[in-house]
Amino acid sequence: MSKNFAYTLFFLLACLSSNYSANGHAGVGVVVKDGCDRYLAIGTWHSSISELNNTINSNRGLYIDINNDGTFVNCCKGTSSSEFFIFTDYTIPSTPVNWSFITPGSSTITELVNYFNNSTVYNSANLANRFTAEKVWDPGCLGNKKLQSWIILKLPSSLNPGTTYNCRTSTSSVVETPCNTPYIFQITFGSDITITGDDTLMCESDSLILTSSPAPDLEWFRNGVLIQGPNDDNTIAVLQPGNYTVRKGGIGCQSRTSEIYEVAFHPQPKAQFTIDDSLQCFRGHEIVAVNESTVVQGTVQSLTWTTDSTDYPNIDTLNQVYSSANDHTIQLTIESDQGCFDSLTKAITIYPRPEAAFLLDTSEQSCFEFPFINTSIGDKIQPYWTIKNADTSSTSYFEDNPKHTLDKLVDSVFACLKVSDKNGCLDSVCLSFPNKFKESLHLYNIFTPDNDGYNDTYLVDIVGASEFQLYICNRWGNQLFFSQDPKNGWNGQFENSGDTSPEGTYFYIVKYRMLCTEKQERISGIVELIR
């Protein structure tokens, strides 16, 4: 913009050149502007008001190629019109100033701006800091003259902001030709309120800070709708796409409006995943997380899973086996092909799995009733027992310490315990116990004591007896053998160590009492001894 202003002032100063003096009257050019009106202030060394008036009122002025077709049009003829203004007070500064002292930030330029801002002619709306000014033209032929007054030209309203125009002076302009040489230059008009930002493209989840030229009474607009101000804040946080402008000082031609700053947004990707797990209980437990992320436009360029401070990049499905029961998090971070990010974090809790355990209370066992004791470890354990019976059917129990009655012919009891805790975590264990109350009795009627290692001893097959007596007698009723131990059978000799009995028929008597019966039983029969 400084360059554009410089071109403008340069042009105007040149157009104000005149033939009144061989060494020229103009020494510096300054553009004074607001949103609608633009002025060229020509600093001169005139000390006589009459001389200055004569100079301004000459019928010559600035030439501009308005249509950019090579044709220069005289725009400032030195008469009071909409294109030309005359100061009645030319004594700015009140004290003459050397040309070389006039800089863009000098106090002389400040005095000129204050003159405009405090003028009822140029600032009838009394808008604070409406005008700004910038030195844009210095022909370089300073001589020994000093700045004593200003000539003010109003530039044509037909000059469009942002368009570059050629302009020139002539040998018979309002102010003598600078340095006695015709001067051609360019001017480009634009707003003095600018907007800068970090970027024009951003992700939907981001924010962009726009900054304007510092000024009071700033108003920010998005798509023509006021969104902030008026105040002195020359920054705004942009969260939505649109066309942004900033305006200084009021409405209409009493204000200055910036160029449009267009902000567009890249589509924001959406991070999403599911956890394929019905129950999160620890004991080599595996969590399966499945990526389901989406993006409205473009593609998901990369993704990273993070769990327990470990990253797993660019895999769609995460299989994670946890080594401890605890609270954990799974985070998925994705990036679109436009560089936009999103992430999602889900918390999971791995619960300690209960430990199923039980035992058989042998101290309380009695006559086929087996008391089981639940010794499982866990929080608020719920037991479920399954105990098999002799016919392979099973009985279920839901109490902690069930008592199960078995058939007396069953060799063992097979019990399973499944437990669940308050978190729904499960464990199970199965154990088998021998049935010490089993009852069985088998008697045989032949044995062959021939020392061949097979059926050499007559035994009674009895299980579960608390009392046992075996008598062997011959046909005349004489007792040949007696035993109180079922494992000690008759070998065919008298009391197992005397005379050998011949082949023939012998008689047995078995007396016994089972563990779970009170009555003693007696059984008799014959047994054939074969040699």
C-alpha cells in the first residue's frame, strides 16, 4: 500500500508543476486518505498567500490515464469543483521546515493529518483518526528552499482501488515541472486498512488469528455481517470460513474498509473406533480395537494408536494384550491428506479375574454326603456348582458350601465350580475325589491254588466294610481258614501254612458290616477248589 500511495502522491505532485519558477515550487508530496476521499498535499516553499492562490487558480493541473488506454485527461484544473479543494489556511507548518526533514513519520506529516482530522470540512462526522497520511513523492531537486505551505488536490472518485494508473505532468502544470523535467509515474489506490493472517486455508478444528492495521473504532465483518467491534482490538480469532473485512470509523464514506481476506476450511476428519470386547477381565486378556475413522473429503493419510505410552502406527486393527489389571486408555490419532488432525480416547478398565477353588471337607463326610467348601478368591463371588452323579447326570448348586449325596456304588465324585465376581469376570475349576463310602461285595465259587499266579487265592471282593470275617470249612464243618482282612485270602492250606487241602467242595461264611449300616450281614456258600 505504501508503494501505491507513493505512486499517487508522485503523480499529483507532478501534475501540480508550473512554470512560475525555473527551480520549481514543489518539494514534497503526501497522500492523505480515508475510505472514500483521497487527497494529494503538495508541500511548497511559497510564503505569499497571493502567490500561492495565483498558482492554484491557474487553469492547469494533473493528467491521468483513467481508462488505461494511453490517453491522459486533465483532472485538476485549478477551479473549485468536486475534484479540487483549496486551503484557506496554508500555514502548515507554522515554522518553515527543511525538505530533507520531511519523512513518513515526521511531526510535519502528523500536523497535516491532525489538520484533516480536526477539520469540519474534511471530517464533519468527527470520526476519531479518520485520516492517515504517507509521504510518496520527492522529486529530488531540493535546492535551498523550505516547506512553508501546502496545496491540496482531491483525486477523482473514478479511480478504482487496486487499479494502477499512469499519470504525468506537463511544462504548463499548476506547479512548475519538477526539476524542470516532465515527469511520468504510476499510482495505485488501495485501502490503508490491511488484514494479515497465518494462512488462508485451515482445518475445521483450528483457529486463525487475523490482524489489521492498528486503529480505533475497528469493526470486523464476515460475509458482510458485523462480528466484532467497534473497538480498538485489531485482532480476531477466526473459527469459520468466509470473507473477512475490517472497517475503521463509522459507516459509508466516513470509513475505511480493508480488502477481502478469504478464509477456507479443509474438511475435518473424524476419529472413531470400536472396542471388540464383551468383558474386560485380566488374565492374558486381549483387547481388539477396530478403526472406523472417516473424512468427508479426501482420505485418512495416517493413523496412530497409543496405549500405555506405546505408539502403534498405521494399522487398522489394534490387538492389545494387557499384562496387568488396571485402568488403561486407548487413543487413536488420524491425519487427513490435507494435514488436518483428530483424535479419540477411550478409557477401559481391566478387572482382576477371580480364582475359582474349593475343597472337600473330609472331617464332615458321612455316609455318602459330601460337603464342599468354596475357597475362591474375588470380590462378591457368585458360585455355580455342577456335581456329577453315578448315572452321569448332574446336580447344580448355587450356595457357597453345598452338601452332595452320592450313590453308594459310585467310585468317585466329580465336581466343577464356576464363579463370577461383581464385574462379571469368570473362572472355573473341576476336581475329582474318591468315594470312601462306596459299598460293593462280590463272592466267587472257584479258585485254583496251583501257583500259576492266577486265581491262586480265594478272596472276597468287598469295598466299604467296617467289619469283615471270612470262614472256610470242609464238608464236615471243620474250620480250615479264618481272616478279618479282605486282602488276606485262603491259599488252599490249613490256615494258609498247614496241610494242603485236596480238590473238592468247601464252604465259606462271610460276616460283614458296611460303614454306613448298623446291621451286620452274613452270607454263606460253596467254593470249588481245583488243582
